[in-house]
Amino acid sequence: MPGKVARGGGPLTYAKPELTATPHSTVESVSICIFPRPLHARCSGVHPGGFTDVRVRMTPAVRGSFRAYFGLVGLFALWVGAWGYLAPAEVGRALPWTVPPLHARFIAAMYLAGALAMGLSLWASRAAGFVASVRIPVALAALWTGALLVASLLHLEAFDFRKPQVWFWMGAYAVYPVWGGWLYFARGPAAAAERRRPDPLLLALAALCLLLAAALFVLPQAAMQAWPWAISPLLATLYAGPFFAYGVSALLLASEARREARAIVLASMLAFALLTLLASWLHRPLFHADAPSAWLWFGLFSTAAAVLAWRLLGPTARTSPSRPRPGP
């Protein structure tokens, strides 16, 4: 309700917003504006009279189901990533099948980047307390695990169901995408975005990831011939999953106005690019210097790493958040 406050000898009208919160919501921010004349009608946008809007943003609080999700998905990703990157010859302890060392480290780079996203989300869920900060990581995990489930179902002949790793793999990838989708759509993250004008660099990165994912999934034979080292149809389809998840996440990042809501997945994507470059350098004899695909591989991942580092650590992109439309 409006009230009066004295300033310089003259009364000014201010807005006193009345907040209504659900038991599991958090007041993320409150902005109260002082007006040079009595408040009329409603506060929305910039009015001819010169006063600006009162903004009260309510977002659902992060509950235990989010933290459990981040913890379990993160532990699984860390288990696969640690074996694959540090002991690639023993990656069969974590994966349902064995792969050569370069493959193991490339897969591990994806999983370690995912583990970083889940670990940072777990920390942010305790530090910030509202779902806007973990909206995009939830989407990333749900899309990633869902895509890997589809890829696995398309190649059941490659799995030996006598191995416990296979049952753990299938069980995890049956539960994680459903759980993540439920968190995203039923627990608030889907509605927690704050929009801005899309970042063109992140849009370009999203397009690149989605095109690569589509090629790996729809045209695996062609992708296998263009890949800088030998891969199988199963691996081509599996590699499509993380690139698809990162592509959609990059689209969300491009339009997300809050820097803190972008930081986690930007850090994850940067870690993936850097770990992939390191793994490729460790196995550089497998790359042919006269092959364009090798130069393209190192060039694209280096460029992606530079863009992601700039967007994560540098000044915020010159994109402005969406502004509310003026009221009558």
C-alpha cells in the first residue's frame, strides 16, 4: 500500500509491495522505487509521469530433491570420468564396455565436465537457495542422460547384460532423465528464466553443437568417416548425446540475463573443451597432421574454449535484459 516519506521538506509517495510466498518459495530480489508524485493505478514499466516500476521477483526455493539429484548424478559422472581420464585402460570398471585410451579420455572429459556442473549446482543450491541459479544445469543433466538412454536402446546388441555395469548404466539412464525433467518442469526452473537479447557467440556455439549432434545421430557412417580418429556406430550415437545437451544448454545460456545463472554450465562447457584438448594432445600420434579433420578438431575446440572463457570470466556480453512494457 502507498505511504508517505519526507524528503527535502516535501512528502513523496512510495510503494510498499505486499508479498505472498508459498512455503517453498524464496524472495530473490525486491526493488522499491520512490516516486515524485502520488502513485496511480499500477507500477509497471516506465510511465510518462517519470516513475519506474516496482519489481518483486519470487522464485521457488531449492529443495532436497534437487540436492539429491545433483549428488547422485555428479557421483556417477565422477566415477566414470576418473577411471576414464586417469586410468583409461581400466575404464571397463565404470563403463559397460571397453574402449581405446583416446576414446576413454574423450568420454571421461564429458563426464568430468558433467560432474563439475553437478558439483557447482550442489554448492549453488546451498549458497543461493533459489532455483534460478541451477535452472540450466538441471536441463543439461536431463537432456544428457535422456539422449544417452535413447542411444543405448538403439544399440542393445553392444551390451552384455551379464555385467553389473550394464544394469547400473541402464538403471541410471532410465531414472535420471525422468527425475531431471520432473525437477525442471514441476519444481520451478522452467519458469525461472530472466530473458535478455540473445548472445550471438553462444548462439553460434549452440548451432555448432546441435549440428554435430545431428550428424552423429542421424548420419553416423558419414560422421565416422569425417571424425579425426576411428569410432564405431555405437560411439558415434553416444557422442551425440552430450553435444545435443550442450547445444540446447547453450541456447538457454544465450538468452539468460543473470550472470550467476549462466556461470555453472559455462564452466562445465569450458572444462569439457580444455579436457578434450589435453586428451587429444596426449594422444596426438593418432591425429594426422595432413588431415583437415585434425586441424578442424583442434581449431574448433580451441576457439570454443576461448569463447567460453571470455563469457565466463570476461565482461558480460553487451546484451540487455528484457524490459517490461509500459503501463497505461
